[in-house]
Amino acid sequence: MMPRTGDEEQGGPTGERAQFSALLEDSAEDLYEHAPCGYLSTLLDGRIAKINTTLLDWLGYQRDDLVGSWHFSDLLTVGGRLYHETHFMPLLRMQGEISGIALELKAADGSRLPVLVTSTVKTGGDGQPLLIRTTLFDARDRRAYETELLRARQEADRERERLQTLATTLQRTLLPPTLVNVPGLDVSAHYHIASVDEVGGDFYDLFPLTEGTWGMFLGDVCGKGAAAAAVTSLARYTLRAAAVYDPDPAAVLANLNTVLHHEYNGTEPRFCTVVFGLLTPDGDQGGFRVTLASGGHPPALLMRADGTADYLPTPGGQLIGVLPDAHIATTSLRLDPGDTLLLHTDGLTEAHTAITGDKDRYGDDALLGFARVLAPTTATHTVTAIRDLLNTFGTGVDDDTAVLAINVPRPPSEEQQ
């Protein structure tokens, strides 16, 4: 048997090279007609002078239907024609080239074909423009991709709105809808939400106990989200129940500490800082006796009627829920007419601010200075001023902030002086 020659070995290297060479010998006309993109040549007035087979196949037209009689703008949708006349052509005349323009072509069957268009003005030897050459790329896959991206984004936006609504609704259930009216006191509160996407862990309340006695508390649970909300709910209702059983502030916080330590002493411990106060009318002069117990919470601010202001020290108070027997720090004071007591969470003092020029935290000293400027003041004025202060920080407030202000109003005769 005679061996086969290299020419006969069509599957060998020689045959493959021959096939590849044949592919490279395609005519320029064939490359133009069957290119993977559409080609179009028009006169300066837009009349179609030449069009390739690829574009004709995309649109479903016959060559004779378009060449010499149709203008490029005739292939466009109404909006596309307006854009072509008002933007596309003026820019092309001015720049000589324009690329990457998204337009839609009308096919023979009435459908629309999204394309990306690049046009170049060709000139003669004397530099005068002769015709316009246009390349069109099929953008159907890109349009489908963009449509899917838009749909996914819209769905994500709707889901975010649902989560925000859920978070806002849940947050409201953790706060009293309104503060109770305490005879002889002006009370005001505010909750500043740092992020609408997550439920915060700050909480406060003011409620009646025995005849002539009211309880109040303000706290901050570690973390955010559903887990923090569960602890917030447990803390709020435990504080109210414990206060009914034994209103002594230290006993109330001790009960809360026992509950939290029992429920959250596993692999994911949960704790909070909290201050609980007992309000009792004191004497005939309109004052109130206040007893405060603090479990690791920032100290309360006292703004006196004489214009002075200072923190109420509660040293040594430990976080609630961490240790089985947390140390609870207590202090007592009398609120006289014109005095204002402010409780706040650390979202206020830990906010970032550009006031100092280095975007540092706002800090306890700055808040004390702020209070000394306000004093003497009222609960309503204090909370309004703090709301305005938080708004000046903008996105610098990265943690929720709760404030609760208690004020003994001055007698009407003194307010007029």
C-alpha cells in the first residue's frame, strides 16, 4: 500500500494551513456584506447610497427598497429622528465623527432593533466632505441586559422600601407613641434614626407608678437589627414590670440585669446601658425629687435655673446583662422651678463633626458647653436645640440617638420677669 502524500492528508497540519489560507482569501466585498455588524453609507443629505447584507437581514428590507430612495433617518423611530436632527447630525458636522450613540431602527415587520451607531464623515482630496459612513452594532443583548439590570434594581428598591417600612414600624413599637402628661413637669423626647435600613437599640419611656410617682428610663442596647430589637423590647417591658414590683431605681436595674444575663449569657451575649429614674413631687414650691440609677450609661446633664450646667456623676455603674451581679450607681437630686434634666444616649456625643476642623467626635465636653449656653432652658427648647444640632452633623451621626428632657416650669410670674 502506497503512503498518502501531504496533499492527501486533509486532516493533517498541511490541510489545516490550506483551509486557514482559504479563509484569509475572502474578498473585501464579502467581508463588507457579511460583517458581524451593519454598514451604511449615505450622502451628506442622509440618502442611503450603500448598505450591507447584514443590516438588510437584521431589518428585513430588500436592497432596492432603500438604496437611493430612503434616508438614514427614515429607518429611525420618531424619537430617534428628533435626536438625529437636533443632536446627532449637528455634532457629526462639527466634529467629523460621532460614536457609541444608542438609537432604535424600525424593521420591515414593525419591530424595533436597538443599535449602537458610529458615523464618520469621509472627505475628498481637497478636504471637502463627500459622504457619511456609519457602522451599526446590534444592541439587543445589551438592551436585554440593561433591562434586566433595571428590573433587578427596581425590585431591590422595592425590597429596600419594604424593609425600611418594617424597620420603621418595628422601631415605633419599641418607643412610647406619646409621653404621658406629668402634672407640674414639662417633658419632651426625640429619637434620631441614623439609618432607615436598620432598627436601632435606643429606647426611652415615662410612665405613672403609684399615686404622685412616675418612673422614667432611657437606654441603649448593643448592636442593631432584629436581635437588638428583641433585647430592646425585653428591656423596656422588664423595666416597667420591675418598677411596679419595686420602684427603687437600683432594684429595677438589678432585676433587668438578672433577666438579660439569664436570657443572653450564651455564645451571643447581649447587654445594654440604661438609666432609670424615679420622679416624686417635693414640697409646695413646685419642685421634684429625682432618684437616678445608672448601669454603665452616660451621665445625665442638669441645667439649673441660675444658668449653670453640669453632669450628674454616677461612677462605677456597670453594663446591664454582662455580670450576674452588676454594680448599680445611684444619685439623687431636687429639680427646682426652672431646672432641666437631660438624659441622652451616646449616639449624640460619639457623632462625627467638622466643628473642630479634624472631624473628631463631638464629645462630652462639647455637649456640656452646649448645655451651658442653653441654660436656663425648658425641656421643649432643649430637645429642639439638640435636634437642630444633630441635623448639622448630617451623616456624621452613625448611631441612633435618644434624648429625654424633664423640666420643672417656672411660675408664670417669674417667666414674665
